[in-house]
Amino acid sequence: MTRRHFTFGCDGETLVGSLDTAPATTGLLIVSGGNETRSGPWDSQTQIAAKIAAAGFPVLRFDRRGVGDSSGENGTFTTSAPDIAAALQAFRAHVPTLKRIVAFGNCDGASALMLAQGAGLDALVLANPWTFEPEPEPEQAPEAEAEPEPTPMPPSVLRRHYLKRLTDPRAVWRLLTGKVEVRKMASSLVDAVKSDAPPSSLAQQMAEGLAAFPGPATILLAENDRTAQAFLANWDKHDARLRKCPEASHSFVEPQARIWLQGQLLAALRGLS
């Protein structure tokens, strides 16, 4: 296995990719989430690429336009379909023996793949899809940069959160000893008894995009991740494509979660081989 870096074009801009080579004819394309570079949070995508390549499958990671080493304007995940298509074409050009490609995206990387209807890939592994509508840009920049408001959680997610906390002796002790901000908690409890809002237009577009994808898809949910919980609040709980990783956080940083994620990716790759 060797790793090499190269550039490729996308709508007049230059994107940078990293390729971990391996002999298999099925490869993995990693689509970064948020504004993260191709290395991923805590270098996770670099580590995933090395492990998957060591198992025999080539892996391509890339920076979309306006992120990391790539040129252009950052249009966020909602406009990244051309970037994914360009990376797919570059992957096939640099590994001409490829016959099938699986894509993996976490957070809005997963959302981007769903919005792109799979972008011509052969299979999808979608982790913790982001379903919150983008916040509108302010008309004028504030005089002082304010602390961003936390993303509101669906009431059903808040209810599960507080039910779990009430069964945790440490959390109950913090409440009884005054270490919990009661006013903030009371406000959240008021929200928790409400009904969930209907799916956002973004969530509906993602569902429609995934429904139009003809290949196999797996949806991975980290049990302790609120983004995953918010996604599940408006998704079919009995969807056979869902897989839950116990006690995992958003980026699967826990040792057992890393192993679990690697196993899910290898299963998807081997399923096409």
C-alpha cells in the first residue's frame, strides 16, 4: 500500500485528493463532512483510509472547493454534487482497474451523497446524516461576534435524553447538589413535551434523493450523537438499512466505535466484490 497526493479539476477550480492504493477492484470514496479537510476530525479519515487500504481496497479522500488545499468558494454540502462527481471521475482515472466504488460520508457528507442521489456510485455508507436547515445569513454583520445558538433538538430527542439522565445516578446527584442549571433544564423540559415538527425540507429532499439511488445503502447511527438522534426522529425506525453503534459519539472516536465503523465499511466493500 502506498499513499500519493494529486490534483484534479472541478468547474474551473483545483481540488486536492489523497489516494491510498490497494489491489482490489472495489474502492472507497470518502466525502468529508462540515468544513473538515480530507484528513477528517482527529485525523480519522486518514486512519480509516490506511486501514481499509491495508485490507486490500483503494481509498480516495479529497477536499471540496473552498476547503483545505482546494481552490474556489466554499458552497457548503448543498452544492457539493459537482465535487463528488469530479472526485469519482479522478478516482477511476488514477485507478483504472476499478469496477465498483462505495462512498462513505459522515454528517453533511452523508447528506450531500443523499442529495446527489448517490452521484453515480455503486453503494453508500451514510453516517449520522445532517437534517437541520442552514441558518440564514444575517443582513449585516454584528458589531461583536456572538456565541452561536445551539441547534434545537426535536422534542422526542430531548425526552430520550432526559429519561436516560434520570437513570444515571451521577446525573441525579448533580441535580440534587445544585450543579445543574435548573432554569435552563426547565426550559428544555418544556420543549420536550411538545410534538416533533414535520420533517424539514432538507430532510425530505435527502429522503427523495436516497429513494432515487438504485444501489445498496447502509445508514450508520452513533447512539450518543444528537445529529443521529435528530435524523432518526423523522425517519422510519424499522428501515432495514439502519445500523446503530452503542455508546458512540458523532465521529466514532471511541476505540470500539472505530472498530465497528471499519467493520461496516469493509462489509459494504466486500458486498460488492
